[in-house]
Amino acid sequence: MSFDVLEKLEAKIQTAVDTISLLQMEVDELKEQNGKLDDENQQLRQQHQAWQDRLQALLGKIDQVEESA
């Protein structure tokens, strides 16, 4: 192999390493964003459950009033 071929190979390897590093950083960033979305989703599910519980309680009170009447 000539020196020129080795230089080209080294350049391609360096480009591949740089690309892999950038992609890994992007993956880490996306994982962080996903974690934040998971947290937000969990909070919304808890709020949804709380509203459902309150609604069920109100419907139960309406049923009690109707039965008393």
C-alpha cells in the first residue's frame, strides 16, 4: 500500500469516528428528551386519574340526591 492510500483510509476512519461521536451525542440528547416526555406523560396521567376520581365522586353524590328524592 502506498502512503497516499493510507492517508485516505485514515481520513475516512476519522470521518467515521466523528460521525459516530455526533450520532452518539444526538442519541443521548434524544434519550434525555424522551425521559422528560415520559415524566410529563406520567404527570398528565396522574392528573387525568385525579379528575376521573373527582368526577366519580360527584356522580356518586348526584346518585345519592336522586335516590333521596
